[in-house]
Amino acid sequence: QVQLVQSGAEVKKPGASVKVSCKASGYTFTGYYLHWVRQAPGQGLEWMGWINPRNGDTNSAQRFQGRVTMTRDTSISTVYMELSGLTSDDTALYYCARDVYYFDLWGQGSLVTVSS
Amino acid sequence: DIVMTQSPDSLAVSLGERATINCKSSQSVFYSPFNKNSLAWYQQKPGQPPKLLIYWASARQSGVPDRFTGSGSGTDFTLTISSLQAEDVAVYYCHQHYTTPRTFGQGTRVEVK
């Protein structure tokens, strides 16, 4: 079954970091870029960046540069997104999505709550 | 960055009636190597991730009912639901997959009148 399965909800304090995982199955992991998109409560979709699982190359939105790190582990077909320096504005659902030019497959989302 | 602007922000349509959502990009998203427009539409229901409906502006994703139609080119695009069903109540987003950074419209909420 072709799917992306993400890690569970996290609660973090301001200033901390969070690492979210996205495990791919049912297709060739290294064949498709994976993107991260977030959605604050009641808000729209915000693109964060992409990773090429084949070689680990990444590209992130300017507003997240210096704060976001995307990595992958090909042995377990999993990509990771780590966001540091968390503030309450980072409270959101974080999605991974497969790139076939557009996004044809999405993870179920990982809720990150930042609260003191 | 390409700015995507949807209109309206919300609309209420009677069951069986037509719903039309517009999306305008701040620059052309025409991808000349494929001779196609790099515009996708997603449907998002509460508590669910976005679901791909339309890609390359007018190609319907497998399994999507044919009441959903995408049209347009260059900078102006439209998603039409020809006969609204109760299960179509959702937020709809347009998305340009022409260039990085990828950008989305702000969303259009569709409700039943």
C-alpha cells in the first residue's frame, strides 16, 4: 500500500526543537522528492521545503532557513524534519507530501504544539 | 515568490447546483517543456490531509468524480463542481507546482446553502 506515515503529536516548550518523521512505503523511496507543508490551526497551507531522498539534497523556504533541517534514512525509507527555536507561531500540523511535480500523496500530519 | 489568490474566500451553494472557485497567480505558471500549466487543486476536509483533485490545471486525479473540473491557463484558473454533493463540503486550495518556493492559495470554504 502506497502511503506516508508520520510520527505522533509532540508538545514542546518555546525555544526547543522538534523532529518529525515521515515513513514511506509501497513505492521506491529514492524515486521521489518529499516536501514538508505545515498548517497552523484554522489557517492555510504553507510550504516549508523539500528533500531529495536519493542524495539528501534539500531546499527550504527562506523564512525557515537556519531553523529547519531535513534529513533522510534510506535504510528505513524515512525522512525527518527538525525545526529549532520553536515559538507559539510554530504550533501547527506538519505534513509530508510526495512530489510528482504536484503532491499526489500526503502523510496524515503530525501535530506540534508549542506551549510554556 | 508566486502569489496565489483565490476567490471567493467562501461560498454557499445549494445541493445539485454549481460551485465555481477562481485562482489567480501573480505570474504565469505555464511550463513550456510539457506545454502544460503547473496548477493543482486540493480538497481538504476537517481532520484530514489535503487530497489531490486536479493537476496540470485540468487533469483529474484517478478516482475523483467527474463533477470536478479544472480549467484555465497562464495566470487564471477555475475549479468547478458541476453539481454540489453533501460530501463536497470542504476547503479547496490551488497550488502552483511551477517553481520553488511552492505556494498555495489561501483556500476557499465551500458549504451547503
